[in-house]
Amino acid sequence: MSLNKKHIASWTLFDFANSSYSAVIAAVIFPVYYVQVIVGNGTGSGDLWWGRSISTSMAIVALTSPFLGGIADYGGFRKRFLFIYTALSVSAIASLSILDKGMVFEGFLLIIVANLGMEGGLVFYNSFLPRIAPKEYHGRLSAWGFMTGYAGSIISLFLVLPFVRAGQFNITWLMIAIFFALFSIPAFLFLPGDTRGKLSLAHASIKGLKYTLKTLQEIWKRKEPRKFLISYFIYEDGVNTVIVFSSIFAATTLGFKPPELIALYLIVQSTALFGSFSLAKPIDLWGPKKVVIISLIMWISVATLAFFVQTKTQFWILASIAGLGLGTVQAASRAFLAQFIPEGKEAEYFGVYSLMGKSSAILGPLIFGYISATFGSQRPAILSVAAFFLIGLIILRNVKGGGPNISKISLSK
């Protein structure tokens, strides 16, 4: 398989597009706006509502992603569904502009729809990876996608900064909807088109379910993929919880203001971009397992130290270190799974991968929200995140696989 530059560029550019949502809506500005302005977080109730919204949307994605993975393979709807889910997310993001103080349930519903569209679409986005690149490029292309995504996060944050400073949050959400939609267009124009399926949507759904159950049984019988996915399920819970609560922790516990949060996130994204760039080739050369282990050790240290942080300066330093492992652990995990996938079952396996990843995002935010509300403090909640990373690391160390995709000799040619 040769590399098609249009396929590669459009695939990575989609990460550039959707990362505007990840940065502004899921991670930095909207969570704090929803928790502090729409709900109010004096007793941790804002944390609780935010955790519920993320967990509910992830539960829906987790339940539907195996169906969707099968539909992509057997119905020929991969690209079509990516468009539908993207349009759903963009529409919900734009609708956030109607929110005002006290509209707790409306915000709850809209973020569910926006997150469902974004995360559900990733099932189809990820399934393109084995279709557009040979195995020896999976690690690098995966990392390139995350690198481009971090660039998208940085640029989108710079774009909305003037509106955030002016308190024009409604315009901020509209800007992100436009950004997401605009830079998604190349993916719909240039990625490989859908092949005409032999089954209707309904029959493809049924067959997709059957084959997903079969895939789950197949993975469960294969010891190493099973252990990897269990490990991934646990440590990805920590990653997802950090992403959706880090800015809320900074704002609520340490008193960061919105412009400071943007500056903080820009630093994190810059270090994440550097980390992804530095470890793009090592994912293939050293093997994804070693890279994931290094990242998890870093995350355990960061989450534990966050419990003791007292000043903004300390958190700045800690967040900068954390960024180095953010994209690396996700890129290496995606490449790790690709080593276990039989040819022709990419969408099914990535459907299960999404099922595990999104299912993990149900528990972590709920635990964080409930611990915060119970103790009236976010510090005990942050330790639960460290526990997810530690348990995931212990299991991952016993997984056989995740070795180099390419030898040093081949890489030097």
C-alpha cells in the first residue's frame, strides 16, 4: 500500500477540526462556564452535573459504537456516518449560544448531543487508519493526527481569546461550530469513499451487532488483546477524566480566570505537540507498549502531585509536564490496537476499541463529580485519577505484544 497525500492530509486535518471542540467545549472554556455560570459550583453541584453530562453521552457512544463499526464494514456507510455525526456535533455546539444562567438541563442535553456527535464520529474516523496507510506507518500517522489536532486546539483558542476576554461566550461557541465544520470539509472530499454495501441500513445494523458480539468473543478468547483492552479501559478512564475536569479544577480550586485557563491550555497543547512529535517515530521503533508505559508513569506522578498543588505557579509547571504524555499515550494506544487487528476487521475492532474507551469515560467523571460533591473539595477526587493510571499500568506490563512496528535497519533505509 502506497501513501496517498490527499488521504493523509485530509485525515489529519479532521483531527485539526475536531480538536477545536475538544479544547474549547470539552476541556477549557465551556466546562468552567457551565459549572460556574450555568449551574454554580459552590457545593460541587456543577462538577456533578458536568460529570453526568459527559458520562451519559459516553454511555450512549459506548452502546452504539459496536453497531456503528459493523455498519461501516457491512453497510458501506463509513464516510456517510462520519458526516452525520460531525453535523450533529456542530449543530449542538452552535446551539450552546442560547444558554443562559440557570438553564442547567438544557445545557446538559446540548452537551450530550455535541459530545455524542464528536465521540461517535471518531469510530469511523479511526477506522480509516488501516485503509490509508501500511502497517509500518500506523504509529507515525496516528501521532501526526494528534500533532495536527494540538495545532488545531492552539489556533482555535487564540481565535476565541478576544471574545472570552470580552465575556462574549455565545459568540465563542458559534466560532467553534464554524471552525469544526470548515476544516472537516477536506475529509469528506478526499478520504476514500464508501463502497456500496449489499445490505440495507437495518440489515447492516443487525449484522453489525452480530459480528460485534462475535468480535468481542474473538477478542475475549485472545489473551493478549483482551488484557490490552482491559488495561486501556482503565487508564483511558483517567485520561478522559483529566481532559474534562482539569480546567474546572484549575478554576475552582486554584482560582484561574478564563484568559489564564486559555494560556494554561496553550502551554499544555504546546508540550503535547512537542511530545507527540518527539515520540512519533519511537512508537514504531521502540513499540507502542514501551511508549504507553512511559506515559502512564508520567501521568501517575502528575495526578499524585496535583493533590498537593497550592499555587498557580506550581500548577503551571505540573500542567506543562502533563502535556508531554497527553497525545503520546493516545497515539501509542491506537497503534498498539492496530497490531492485533486481522485484515478486513478494522471497523469492528475500532468499534470495540471505542466501546472500551468510551465506556471508561462513564465511570471516571462520575466518580470525580461524586467525590467532589461529597467532600466539598476536588483534591480527594484527583487521587481517583491516579488510581486509574496505576491499575492500567500494572495490567499493561503483563501484555505480550506492542513491540516495534519497524526495525532500526528498515527505518534507516
